[in-house]
Amino acid sequence: MNGPRIRVEFAPELHLFVPEARRAAPVPTDGVSTLGHVVESLGVPLTEVGALVVDGREVPVSHVPAAGETVRVGTVERPQKVPGAPLRFLLDVHLGTLARRLRLLGVDTAYESADIGDPALAARSAAEKRVMLSRDRGLLRRRELWAGAFVYSTRPEDQLRDVLDRFRPELRPWTRCTACNGLLREASKEEVADQLEHGTRRTHDVFAQCTVCGRAYWKGAHHEQLVAIVERALALRSQRR
């Protein structure tokens, strides 16, 4: 683009998307493209963009910038509201641990364990009205997405904390299958006996079972670790109220 030049200033939280050399340099435009297109061309997915302020006034992403304008790009307000549908998520193949932890907390979370490609993920997001969570910037730029959000950290603990802080989903721990996202129900030992080792049958009496895939759950060796995840999430929710 060799048309009018503008100045674009990004909130510090968005600097990871924009190389340092591009943050201070004047940005050439073509006089036709929208501000949303310009911001994305600089590397920032619109899913991460909040208020766009041009010379002191807020403008929509459809604004066509003029020569000499100064644009300030803000971050999404928290908690972020997703209108028009119950809050549900879809995670790509790289976020399996995050998916299991969200399900542990009772959050409706679909997860693709295979790489089905960006078009298919975006189509599923739109068809099921799910917020797409991903670290793939290209995926988050797809227009057919219902909604999306960039996952900033590579550490599952930080990923979960960020998603809970950003969207504030309702938490209903221990109600979903961490394997398939189905709802759990109480089950007798006899109903799940074929899934139990002899030691488990002898020492445990309380079980749950997925209503979709049939997987059995009980307070096994890793239960204390799971309890810690749940307690930290509930504490975070209490702090944010």
C-alpha cells in the first residue's frame, strides 16, 4: 500500500503480535481498505481488538483511515460478552490439556483431537456457535468464525486462568466428561464394574458415568491434583466478583 500514511499505536498487551520495528513506523494505506483490514495486516487478529480510537473519537472497524490520522488500538474489555448464544468453546488440536481442564470445571468445551484444518474448525465454530480458542492467528482471522480468542500462554495453568478471566464462564465442576464433554450422572458400582480393576472395586463405592461415551469416574490416584485445579478456579471466580 502506497497511499495515505497513518500512525497506529497498540496497547502493550498487543505488542506480541506486532514486530517492534512496525510499532513506531508510519503505516501506508491504500485509501480504500478499512481500519480493521489495516490492523489485521499488521498482525493483530480482530478477535483481540477492543476500542479503535482515531484522533480522540471511537470508530468502528469499517472506518476507512485518512492521511495523518493517529489510531489507538485497545484490547478487548473483560469480562468479554459473547451475545446471541450460550457460552461454549471449541479448541484446536494443540489445546488438549486446556480442553480437559475446562470440562473438569463443567464448561461446555468441544475439542478436535486431530488436525481437521482451519476451514473445518471455523465452520464448526459457526454452526455450533462456539468461541474458537487457538494460538493460530490465521485461524482467528477467518471471517466465518462465530467468535474467537487468542490463547496467549503455552502453559495450561496460565491458559485456563486467562480464559476464565476473559469470559467468566459459569463453573459446574465434576459435571462433564473430560474425555468427550458429555454430562455425567451418578452410577452404581455394578453399572461400571467392567471398567474397574479389582483394587478399585474393593476400595471405592462412589462412581459417575458419562451419559455419552459411558466412561466411568471415581476418586482415583490423581483426584487431589484435580481438586486443586478446581479450587484455584473457584477462588479466581470469587476474586473477580
